Amino acid sequence: MGSELETAVKRLIQSRKLIRNGSRVIVGVSGGVDSLVLLHILNRIKDELEIALHAATLDHGLRGEAGAADAQFVEDTARAWGIPCTRGFADVPTRAKEWKLGIEAAARKARYEFFKATADQQGTETITVAHNLDDQVETVLMHLIRGTGVRGLVGMALSTMQWGTDGRIPPKQYLIVRPLLETTRADIKVYAQENGLTPRIDATNTDPIYLRNRIRLELIPLLKTYNPNVVQAIGRLTDIVIEDSTAHEGSSHFFHAGDAKMRRVVNRETFLRGSRANQRQALFRAYGELNEADKAQITYEHIERALAFAQEGVTGDIYQLPGRIRLRIEYEHLFLEREDAPPIMLHPLLEGDKPISIPPDGVVLFPLTGHSLRVYSLPWYEPAPSFTVMRLSVPEHGQLALRARQSGDTFQPLGMEGHTKSVREWMIDHKVPAQYRDRVPLLLVNDQIAAIIWGEQWAIDQRFAVKGERGERVLYFRIQRSS
């Protein structure tokens, strides 16, 4: 079994191109039989794969001295095998409260954060974990019990990309590889015995408080009385579903990254034109990307209700999903986002309520959104700068300022032949989101509204439009956003 399993893992990695030659690979090791065997096999075949290994083990702060002893065991074992190792600690009970997650989900999130931090320290993006075929089956059964659509039968993939959570822009992506995903737990245990491995025993793996443990210890043994090869049978089912779902992946992936970690966005009309099956797949996928720690929280019922909401809701409506994820309608778009997602800051927004004076040839900062407004004054006969965003005709001693809208504000939009329009109506007509309307900058000249700063083309009051007359004083405005 020993050499056969090593050969099978090597072939899987090479045939599926799971790990590039020359990679430094972080190996997540708990000390249990699965991860210990993974580390042992990779250490045996690393030269043929042309990879370097670095072990990573995390004490989750859940089992006191036993957890610390497991981490020490991994560190000692890795050292004995000539593999460098990083050891960490996480207070998972405290983090679970902070993150508002269950212990299992919080432990998983803390573990992957640690693996990613170790990868950063070692200058790599490749992380291997020891999920096996039995883990795959347990995951699928969990989805079925909680309620799932076809997408929930996919389970885990041999490799997936995950976003980093350290706040970098753009965020870093990590490759998570599962070389043992096609190997049964029984074969892993045989390998350990044949190679004299003595893994640690985690008592929490038999605690019936956890659904996964009850599935492992009670449900799967029961299913095996009906079919001794039920693990392999369910594993084949997941392969079939993966093939079917990836065949339609291009059409189902409607949501795009509005923010890599916090938000996904899709044109509502485009989304609703898709088939019901593709809508379900798109929503399930986008939800999983935003809630990697516990994507199984979303059920078939949640998805069906969310799709009905997408069809029937109106601008400003919000549908709450589990895991602190929400689906929000904003005019022509659907936003799937975390509750703590920051506002979308595509345009400059004011932070306070007081007017802001604009000095001649000056710069005004918008700390809330990271934008800046710069004003340039040039003689009338000089050509406009190539980078101009907007230009206005301003009296020689005109005083410039910015402020938010006030009740009763009106202006004379360019093209309306002197007719007035309320700022409130203009914002509604131009689909300015309600939560931003009291923050949109109005550009004033001598206390008159000269322009509304929103979008690529500002709304200009015709009294301040450039006429091209001799001696006219023209000011040029440029909006920039800090990177």
C-alpha cells in the first residue's frame, strides 16, 4: 500500500497539474493520521515533483495541554524528517465570538488564515491540506441534511483558489490543494501502519455535539450496511456533478467581484434572464466565495427565497442570508455582500455637514472615499488640460465651495433652457443611491449651485457653462482617487 499510495498521489498531482514544479508548498498538519500521512508522502515524492515543503501546525486553543502537545509533536516530527515547520496559536473560542461563527467554522477560518500567513512568510501561494474521500462524503451528506441544491453535491475540489484576508489591494490569491481527496480514510490508516507512523488522537473527533462527527460515526456506518462501498459511490456522484456543473460554469457565473472579499455584483436584468438552474449555481458560488469559512450555511430554501427576492424586490430592499451575508437591490444591480462591507466608493462623497471652501488653484480631499478634487485656472486663450474632468465659467472673483444638498435646493441643468429642477428630483432621476444623496458634493459659485459632482459627466448649471467668449474665466476640475 505504501508505495502504491505514494505513486497514486504523485500521478494525481502531475496529471491534474495541481502543484507547479519548483513550488514551495505549505503543508497543513494537525498531527492526526490524515495530515501526518500527507506530510510523509509529500516528503517521499518531493524530489520527483521538484518541490520544497514547509509544515504549518496550529493550536486552536480548544484542548489545552493536549492541543499544545499535538503542535509540539508536529514540530518535532517535521524536524526529524528534515522539514521546516511554523507553529502557531489561535484563541478560537474568543475569535468565534468576534466573528459570530460556530466553533467549527471559526476554527476552520483561523486555520486557513494561519496557513495563508505562513505562505506569505515563505513567499508562496500554494497550500496543501489533507482532506480525503471520506471527508468529501461527509461534506456532501452535511449539505444534504441541511438542505441543498445540486451544487451542494459537488463537495470539495482537488484544488481551489481562495482570497487572502489581510486587507491588501488587490487581494492575494492562494492555491489550496487536496492531494488525498481521492483516497479513502481506510487506505490512509493502512499506509500509516505500514510506515510506522504514530499519529496523535484528537478527542474532539468523536464528540457527538458536532454534526460531522455524527455523520462519520453513525450515519456512514449505517449506510454501509446497505452498500459496503457507499463512500466510493457518493464520491463518484460528486465527480459527475462537478463535471456537469463545470460544463455550464461560464453561463452560471453571473456575479463579478465588486470587492474581492466583501461583495459580488451582477446586472439584475442579465441575472434574471438566465435559467433558474444557472441562477442557483451563480448565487451558491458567489455566497461560497464570500463565506468560505462556512459556505454550507446556505440551504436550498435560502437560495429559492433569494431568487424570488431578486425577481420581486425593489430598489433599497435587502434579503438577509445566513453567515451575515445579504442580497441587496440597487436600481439595475444586485449586490451580494457581507454585512460589514464598506460602502461602494466609486464617486467622491462628503464626510461632514459643513461647507468646504475651495482655494484658487487648490486641492480638496475627500477622506471618506479617498478622492481629491483639484482646481486649475488658466487664461481663456490657453488650451484645456488633456486630463480635465470638467470645466466651468466662473466670475473673476467668484468664491468656490462644496456642500451637501439642502431642502429646497434647485438649479438650472444644462439643456433645459433655463428651467429649474430640484436637486432631489435630479438625484432620483439619475439613480443616485438613497444612502449617498446627503453626501454628494454640490459645487457652489458665490453660493449658487454650479454643478453636482456625480458620475463621469457632472450636472452643470447652464449659468456656469463655458461659452467660449473672449476674456471668459474658465476653471478646470480634476477628480482623482488614491490607489
